[in-house]
Amino acid sequence: MRAVIQRVKKASVEVDNKIVGSVNKGLLVFLACKKDDTVDMTKTLAEKIVNFRIFKDENEKMNLSTLDVNAEILVVSQFTLYADTKKGRRPAFINLMEPKKANEMYEEFIKDIKGFNVKVQTGIFAADMQVSLINDGPVTFIIEV
């Protein structure tokens, strides 16, 4: 599993001109699954993200986690994170998990995040989404388990 996480002042996701998810101070998490990922990975990734210390403390150091600052998380599925771009000019998606199973993993990851009592909003799996954000920093990390 791969996640791109961005610390945001606010973020939202829109489908068919309707906002389906939005957060204020927190994280925007783009999530992708590859063929051999397992359900155990969703728990590991969720725990890593909610405890990842990327919010500033009183000394302006990145030393606080989502749990420490009561931040919100917006989760958006993004299969393109596993695009193979090594050859040619068109991305290949041969390593992706098939959509039905990937959706199950996406839902499991969301459930795991909610298990930490974090406010979670989401996009819609496999929908054409428009994502808006104000990146705080900017602060962006790639996490893979």
C-alpha cells in the first residue's frame, strides 16, 4: 500500500459538482493498493499515519501527530500512485489490485483510521473526483507499507 499524505489547512473532494468530503486542519491522504497487498497492511498504514509527527509543536518543530492535535483526515483513492512510468510515455497499471478488492482495502483502511477516533471524510472510490486543498507548509510525504 502506498499513501501520499499532505498536511492541509483545509481540503475537499467533489463528485458531480457536490462536495462529498471535506476537512479543516488535518491530512489529505491519497491511497493506492497493489496486487499483493494484504488487509494487515491497512492497519499498519493507518497506525503509521495517525501517529506520524508532522504537525508543529510550540517550538515550531514537526513533533505532533494527528492524534495529538485532534486533526481530521480526508481519504481519497488514487490508483495512479502505482503507475509504472519507467518505459515509454504512457503509464502502465500492471501492478494494481483489481478494483473490487482495492475498494474493500480502501474501506478497511478508512475503518482502521476511524478506530483511532479521528474524524474521517472520504472521496468516492473509482469516481471522477476534483480535489481542492490548501497545503500547509507545504508538507507532503510518501508512506509505503
